[in-house]
Amino acid sequence: MTVEGNQVIDVQRVVKDFRPGFGLRRKRVLHGVTFQVYQGEIFGFVGPNGAGKTTTLKILMGLIRSTEGSASILGCDVAESEFRDRIGFLPENPYFYPFLTAREILDFYARLCGVDSRQRAARISELLEVVNLSYAADARLRTYSKGMLQRVGVAQALINEPEVVFLDEPMSGLDPIGRKEIRDVILSLRAAGKTVFMTTHILHDVEMICDRVAIIVKGAIRHQGRIEDFLPDATVSTDVVLSRLPAETAAELEEKFSVEMRGLGERVELTLPEKRVRDVLELALASGADVISVTPHRSSLEEVFLNAVQEGGDPE
Amino acid sequence: MNSLLRVQALAVNTFREALRNKLLYTLLGFGILMIGVGVLLATLSYVEVDEILQDMVMGAIRFFSAGIAIFIGIGLIHTEIERRTIFTILSKPVSRTEFLIGKWAGLTFTVWLQLGLMALAFGVVSSLAGAPLGAGHAVAIALIGLELMLLVAIATFFSAFTTPMLAALFTVGLWMIGHLSRDLRALGEQSELESVTSMTDFIFLVMPDFEVFNKTLQAVHGLPIPASEIWLAIVYALGYTVCTLLFGSMIFQRRDFK
């Protein structure tokens, strides 16, 4: 758990209007987005497709300008470019010059970031090792798979040893091993005191690694806070699986506790409120039944996310 | 200093990318082919064979070099946006002006290199045909180099905010007008209507005058090229290029990359 210390990213009431075409009415895609990210935390920015995640990220990267509001990174206005040697950025589905090799493209980005020529080669080799691409370092990028390009993208985002790293869908296109590798890289960044801002669709990853999260729906922030605040410890329900349950006990359970039973061959599955679990288990065990499993269920981020999406009417 | 290093990195990368463009080799091949055809056509004449040969060859060099400058230049920025390579570049400490200048410098270097190759072919053909070669020829070719530098800047300018199709249309249009604007002004001066004269004068002033760089006639006929005209061409090319890139940068600053 991180302590909310120095503010690294500050987004205040950002509004963005796009004109879909010449002569057409402007369309508002961000409605006063406000959030802060603090030093050393992993911040998850989640939302459905078209919610405004990438637009917000592009504003932070200076690729598009906000219509209203302000955004700053490390105390610098996002419209400036000088501070960008202190940040790293991985766009969604990154594409690189196909005629270059991974080593050459990293050298190119290192030069743009002003990485000292004496440290460049060592830094590139180190990063290729980190993203597990050393074996293909001198192959042309046109021969790379999507997952390999994603890893090159992660490497280029880290080439300048940034203080803040922005990752747009970093797990996209990766197999389970690749996802774990990238998760490990993100966790190692936090361990090194860096700040990570990531957008993702994979809520399981957010639950696993993010300290705080903001949910954006239709261009407006619906929820934001610590991941623990989203996921209270209280168990919502418990699944109990029993075998060799006598018919009369089953009838008694149904009558006494009004539980719903589902037959699974010789087994039965019951879904219970937490307060009934002890009584049901005592009765079942006393009747000679075997307890196969007891699985408590907590509210997941996915449920919070789905609720936020369903609740979300038009912001204005 | 850092800014120069960033522009250099972008220029080198643009140069490497341009060298992989098939269009470059197609137009370069055609250019060299036309130089060869020039030899054949020149032999059809009984008078001034050398002058006709060199005139045709220099025309081919100008035409095909301009083709390379325009048709690679128009996609210079657009391709970066379309492929989204610009996202990672602009997220580094690279200003949009540096990006534009780096792209322009890389392509200018590429067209200078192909101009050098065509100039070499020109030298070989002239030598084989026994046509005289002098400093005038070198100056005329160097001035084509300045013309190409400006042309790349114009293509980059349009590429910064419009589609390759429109950028091609505008750049080719400007190049053609730039070679005709003196004739247009001369035509306007003949007119009795003051409005026509004013309009042709205005077009001449606003549009680039590419004839400043055309010293083919003097070179081919061994006429002296005054130093003042060379300096005028240098200053004109530099001034116009800087202004074009500056305007391009101002527009590019305001562009959203969706």
C-alpha cells in the first residue's frame, strides 16, 4: 500500500471536444475529468471501449490538446516537451519502423531522450534482457510478432529510466507468460519507487497490481480510489459443496435455511449468506455428509466496473 | 545542443527510411534512363549537339529529382501519423518543430544524395559524348540542390496538416507555378488592365520563384553565372525554406493526433 505523497500527475477538470468532420457539430468526449496520481503508486485507469481512456492519455502525452482544464506531470504543463526525458510512454498496439532491429530502435529512442552515448549500449542490452528479447535483438522488427512488438514498446518506454511510466493497454496481445513478465516489470518499477499509470481492459491485472484505480465511463470519472475501497473484505456469499448428504437432511436444510441447492451428481452445491455457513456445515457434518469445498466470494472489481458502466447515463 | 542531437537522430532515421522507399529507386532509375535517352536524342540534331544533350540531361535531373522530393516528401509526416510512430517520438523530449525539421533534413539529405548520383551520370555521359564540363555545370547542379531543399520544405509543410493526395496537388502546383511565375508576370505587364498586372505581380511575390535556381542555360552555353545571382539563390532558398518550415511548425503545433 502506498502513502499518498507527492503528486506526480494532476488532471483538473479536463474537457475535450472533437469535431467529427468539417462543418459538423463538436462532440464532447471528456467531461471535466479530474484525478491525481501520487509518487510510487500503480494507478489503473479503466473503462469500456470509447470511454475516453486513450484520449486522456494522449492529452497527458501532449498528442492532443484539451479544450478546457489543465493537466500536469511532475509539476510541468503537459504541453511542454522538456520534462519528457523523465517519463516513458507505451501506446496501445505500438508500431515501430519495420526496417530497424530492436537494438537500433532502442538506440534511436535513447538518442531522442539524450541518453549518454557511453551508457546507451549497456542500457539497451539490459532492457532487452528485462523484456526477454535478447535472442531477437538484431532481427528486423518486421519479423516480430505482436507480443514481441509490445515488449519492444515496453523497453522503449523505459529507455530513459523514467520517473513516471504511462502504459496504454500494456498486456494487450500478450500470452499468459508475456503478461506475467510485463506484470513483473510493472511491479519492479513500483519497487524502484517509480510511478506507473496504466489503462487496461483486464480487470484481473488491475486487482492484482494496482494501488489505486479510476473508472471512466462516457468521458466522466465514475469512481476513483484505493483498490481496497472498491473491494471490501466482507464476503458477499459462500458456495458450499457437499457429498453423501442424506435426503432428509437436504430437506431440513431447505426448510430451515431456505437455501437453494443444485445437484452435481452425488454432490450438492449450496450458495449461502456468510452468517448461515456455520449452521449449515454443522448440520451437514452431523448427518454424516462430507464437505468437499467451501468457497467464499468477495465483490470483484468487475462487478464494480459493470455497475459503474450500467449506472452511467450521459454525463451532461 | 541536445536539440541538434535530436534533430540529427530524426534526420538519420528519415534518411534510412527514405532509402528503403521503392519510389526513390523507381524515379532514380527513370532519371538515369532519361539521361541515357538524352544522348540518343541529342544525336538526332546536326547543330549544338553538346548543348542539346546537356540541356536535356539537366532537365531530366531537375524533373526526376523534384519528383522524388515531392512524392516522398508528401507522405513524410502523414505516414508517421498513420502508423502511429509519431506517438512514441513525441512522447520523448522532442518538440514538434524538431520533429518537422528532422524529417525535412533527412529527406533533403536523401534527395541531395540522389542528385549527386544523377550528377555523376551527367558527368559520365558528357565525358563520353565529348561535351565540355566546367564550373558552371557544378554551380547549376548545386542550385538544383537548393531548389530541392526548398521543394522538400514545401512538401513537408503540406504534409504537416493535409493528406498525401492534397499535399501532392499543392506541392506540384506550387512547383509548376514557381517555374512559370516570371513568365506570368511578364504576361501581366503586357496587359492594359491594371488589376491583371497587380494580380500577376502579387502571384510572383507570394509564390516561390524556382527560376532563381535555374542556371542550366548559362551552364550549357558556357556563359558566366554572376556571383550575385548565386548568392541571391542561396539567400532566397534559405529564407524561403526557414519561413516555410516555420509556418509548417506553427500549424503542426496545433494539430491533434487522434
